[in-house]
Amino acid sequence: MTTLTTPGPAVTAGPGPAPVRRKRRGEGRKRLEIFFFVTPALVLFLGFVILPVILAAVYSLYNLPPAFQWSHLADSGRFIGLDNYVRALTTPEFQRAIGNTFFILFMSLLVQGPIAIAIALLLNRRLRGRSVFRLLIFVPYVLAEVIAGLSWRLILQPSGALNATLESIGLGALAKNWLADPTLALWTIFFILTWKYIGFAILLMLAGLQGVPDELAEAAAIDGASWWQIQRYVTLPLLGPTIRIWAFLSIIGSLQVFDMIWVTVSPAVRRIGTESMATYMVQQGQFAGQPGYGSAIAVILFVISLVIALVYQRFALRRDLAGSITGAGARRGREAGVRHKRKVR
């Protein structure tokens, strides 16, 4: 007798737990690597940025002696609340320091930006000795602020090199006491800051110009556009993200300017002509023996910088961050990937 058997449905072995375990093991290893590399930077950030800000906010609520101890914070007689903030905002010296700081900020944007763009456009062309010019322009930026400040202080003395040069060429009437005259000292400081940091701005602009496609300029030239029209309607719009990043760095640096003013200008002139928020904070908190008052000024400076940074990021850098890896561009990329997987399925 012959027995007929009908073949049943083919049975395929499904995926076992091994791939799942390997995937989980890989995710755990990735998280461990992230934790290993992020933790040192996070500890430094919390210890040297967040903790000092918190301590400054606490100290600003007290009237502390020059050499205070933690036990002074427990003395209820030293707690004065917001009096240090009221005193700072109503003091003419601090108001003048705020005005000087914003003067440097706005002048940096109005003067340094156009000069940096113009020089970058010039150095981006094929010129003989272009590398040498780039090096010479960037050298002041790599100098330490103290060295640059002391050098300019010697040059700008009444008997310094600048006045001696003016007298030797018959322009002695233009010789001034550049760092002792309160009406000239702030402009002199701004000139030194421009000389010091213009190289960094030019370097950023040159880096941004490398990302401008040559094909666009060539197409505009074929259509009859002049060199100036190409720069205005093609190059500058594409250079916009670089300009906005430089402006952001310039704003933050101007708000925190300290070294150049402190080293170059004498304390007497600084108090009446060139005081910035940072120099006023150090003068009052460290040398005038008022750490509580100095801490209040530090908190005010921190709040002003934070508010300006957030507002600038919200309105000026929004279009640049929209396509970044960590911003909305990443979300759009993930959504596009999900849609693609659904189509494949």
C-alpha cells in the first residue's frame, strides 16, 4: 500500500533573541561612550560656569567684608536683599560703564564688520603675496591681550613713538595724550580693539567665502553683472550666515571686554572715561573691598549677556539653526527617513 503525504506549509525559523541582545548591547555601549566623553566637560562646565554664577547670585544679596567667610552669610545683619542691584543701577559710574560697553559693541559692528568684509573680498582674489597679507593681518589676534595692551601703552605715551613720528613729519599739532585725555581714551581703546580683533573677523569671512560656489559668480558675469553687483547680489547674501556668527561673537566679546582696558588705561582715566562693566566689576569687587556689590554687577552683566544672546539666537540665528544637525533640520531628516521606510514597506 502506498501512503500519500501532502506537503505542509514551509516553516521558517524566525529571528531569535541573539540579534536583539546584540542591538541592546550596542546601544548600551554607545550610551557608555557618550557618558564617558561628556562627563568631564560637564563637570568642568558645572564647576567653573554654573557654580560661580550661583555663588555670585547668593553673595550679591549680602553686604560682605573684603575677606569674608561662609559664617558671614549666616549673619542676618549682612543680608540686604536687592540693595546692591538698586545701588548699581542708580550709580552714575556704573551707568557710564554700561554706556561705554555698548559704545564698543555698536562701533564694533558698524566699523569692524564692513572693514573685515572688504579686506576678505580683496584677499579672496588672486593676488601676489596673498598668503603673506593674510598672515600679517592675523598676527595681532594671536598676541596676548596683556602684551598688546602694554605695547600700545608705550606707543601712545606723550613721549611715545606715535607722537614722536608725528613731530618728525611736521604734524606735531596732531600729537595728543591719547590714553590720558578722557575725550580720546575711549576712541583710542576702540582703535586698539579693532586692530587686535579685525584679523579674526577677516579669517571668518575668508572661510565663509570658500563656501560660495564660483559657478554663481561666473553665471552672473555671463549675464552682464559687474564685480560690485556680483558681490552685492551673490556673494554677500551667501555670506550672511558667517556674518551673523561673527556678529554674535563680537557682541559677546564686547560685553565682556576687560583685559585691554585694564592694562592700557590708568585707573584715574578709566573711572571717568573708559570704564566697562567688566572693569567696574573687578574694581569694586576686588580692589574696593566690596565683594557683595561686585557680585551684583557680575550677575547684571551675566543677565544682560544671556538676554542678548537668547534674543539674537531667536531672531538672527533662527534661519541658520533651522537646518543644523541639532535643530529642526534633524527632526525633518528623521521624519523624511520614517516616510521613506514606510514607502519601502
